[in-house]
Amino acid sequence: MDCSIDWKVYEEKKGAVFLPALKHGVSTPKNLMKVCLLTHTYPRFPNDTTAPFVESTAETLQEHGIDVTVLTPDTPKFARTAADHTVNLQTYRYFFPRRFQLLGYSNTLVNDCKLKRYVYLLAPFMFLSGIFHLFRLHRKHHFDVIHAQWLLPNGFIGTALCKVYKLPLVITMQGSDMLVAKKNPFFKRMAKWTLKHTAMVTSVTPTFLTELAALGVPDNQRCLIPNGVDPKMFHSTGRKEQDMTRLQEQLSIPEGDAVVFALGRIVLKKGFDILIQALCIVTQKYPNVTFIIGGDGTDLQRLKALAEDLSVSDSVRLPGTINRTDVPAYFHLCHDMNCGFKAYRAEVVKELYLYGDLHRYIPILAHQEGYKVGEVKVRHHPRRFGVSKYGFKRIPKGFFDLFTVLFLTKYLKRPLHVFGTIGVIVAFIGALIGLYLAVLWGMEGGVGFRTPDTPIKTTLRQNLTNSLFYAILLKV
């Protein structure tokens, strides 16, 4: 059986996902490709914010003619029905009574940094039960590919089946699985054994690609596929103004305040505390700012206490868990400088010197020249014709344009603050290298001059004697 994999990366309405296809052609109408997606976290009920990207991956594969079975551990709050999904969703029990099934679903780690104590008790039961149910499902459905979300525990569970039935295993690294593999020597050995029998490993961030290389995964078996975002979710609707007004009243946002919105699981590694600390600096120059942090997690109470200690609690809103259908309304509260509708006075346009793609930063450049910049609400209709010009090619250009604007606005009248800093750093590195070579010369007579049999003290004494002799000759 040829288990080589042909990767087709595509972007669909439920986000950017990948389609691993076996090269012997299984996705025909009479012989649909069968994929078992292993996970330990999944939306427990409709519109649940727990790992919606896993459900998006499974549902999108199903829409493209793939027969998808999702296997996930049971949890007390799991309440899905056959009517709210199209995939074959299967759960398995691993401990009794049910209320003690506490693994997965963002309950395994404290702040995504440390394993909870009960993990060591429940993990063996979860591994054994997961392997048992996966074997039972395979005997019934005869899967072609096993796709494990997270290296541990799902990658290990999938490897047990793939090693017996010679199936290709695909693992997607999300982040916390790498942390778990580092926390315990036994888990690290499990991770290495799993990666040894994996056909392909994908990562949502380039950070883990180097770590996978350190664990022995070859270049042709690891690739970067970030989690996608569905842009259609953020299109303007007829209820946009009503939703924005409702949120402004609900969150007590003062009229005219600029809104900064951050969304995610409230854990330490996300860095929301850094944003709150930065808010202290922002409010000194721009006092009319409201900062919204959406989401729930173990770090929420600490963030509230931090905002109180820094005296910025009046400018911070922590609404907790946000329903997925309400997320676009929160983003619409934020100010958008990249709107295509802009109006300028003639003298502003004549005074600005634009080149490249600096037209995106006209408001900033105009403000730098002393002009006032205001904002007026407009209704921005979605594109009806053509295709979007935005893509990955715009990212490098946008970065350099942003650096140009930063230089023009902050360092134009003091360029040495930029180039001088770079020069000092380079000079310091050069001085260290020169010092190292000088010490090497004094001890060994130069790079490569000392033979292995010559003692260092003897070489140093000879070099100092020669230096003194040359100094006397020069003086005479």
C-alpha cells in the first residue's frame, strides 16, 4: 500500500485547512476517502468557543467529499445532537463517574504552562480508552488516514493503530502538546516514539518546526499550515449599527473613545498582561481609549487585579466568553484606518510626498505634519466584482512601509537615534571579536599558531618575551 501523501492546501469558507490525499486515488465517488480526526477538545455545544478550528477542519473536509469521523473524549458538558453537525462525531468514556472526566477541553494545563495534578492519574485511562475505541471504529469504517490534532495524547493514540494496520498518520501541532512533551521525561519519550512513526507533521506556527527538527523529524515530513480565518464572517450586515450600539451600551464605552479589541483564551502565555501594562503608556498620550479583552481562562482574575493595581480598570473591559456570532460586532467597534473612503483638503495632499504603498498611512503622515485627523462613520459595502488584491505578498511590503513611516514620524529629525544605535551594537560586537583575537594572540601567537603539544603557559611566556624584545628594538 502506497502511503505517500499529496498535500493540497486550500482556503474555504470555514477557514484555511489542508486535505491530505493518498496518491493511489481513494477519493472517487465509489470509494470515498475515509479520515479519522482524533482530538481531545471540540465544541461541546453549538457556538461553543472551545476549539472551533477543529470543527471547521472536520466540517470543511466533509463538504469536500471526505468521509470524516471525529473521535474525542467525553466531558460532562458535552451536549451535541445529530442535527448540529454533518460529520460522524464519536465520544468515548475513560473514567467513572462522568464528572471526573476532566482532561482536554482546555482543562489540562494551568495557564497553559503547567500540568494539573490530576492529569497524571487520568491520562493512562484516557490513552487506553482512546486506543480501544479507535481500533473498534477502524474495524467498522476502515480508515485511509488518521489525522491527530495535537501530538499528545492523540498522536500517540493514532500511532498505536497506524503501526498495526500500516496507515499514514498526520499530526497537527497546536502548541500546548509541545509543552506537555517537555514537562515529563516519560511524555517526551512518548512524543519521540510517535514522531518516529508519523507520515507528516504540520505546525500552526514556524516556532515548532525547529523543535520538531530537534526531535528528529526530517524536513520532508514537516510543514507550516497556519490556522485560517473566514473573512466572510466579518462582512458588514444590516444589523451592524444596531450591534455596535448595543455593545457600546452594554460595555459602557464612552462616546468617541477609540476601541482596542483582543480576543483569545485568557492564559499566561497569551501575553494579555503585557497589553494592560502598555495601556498605561497609551492613556498618557491618548486618554480616550477603551481596551476590550474577550475570552475566558485561568488568568482572568489576575488580569482584573492587574488593571486595578495600574489604575486603568476604567479603560479595560473583560466581558468573559464571547459567543462566536458576536465576534464580528466586537471587531466592528474598532477604528479602521485602512478604509477606502478618505477625504483631504487640497493643501494636505500637496504637502505630502508619497511613494511605494505609503498611501495606506496618509492619516499618520498628515498628523505628523500638524493637520487634524477626524473620523466619520461610513457604510462599507462588500466587493461585488473582481478579486481581492490582498495576500501574503503584501506582508513584506507592508512591513517595510510601516518601518518607513515609523522612521519618518519618530526619527526624521534625530536619525542617529536609529543608525547610531545600530552602529554602537555593531561596534560592540566587533570590539568583543577583537578582544577575543587579542587574547588568542597573546596566549597562542595567533589563530592556529600553537601546536597541541605546546603548553599554554610556555606559549604565553614566549609571546610576552618576544613582544618586550620588539619594544626595546623600536625604542633604540
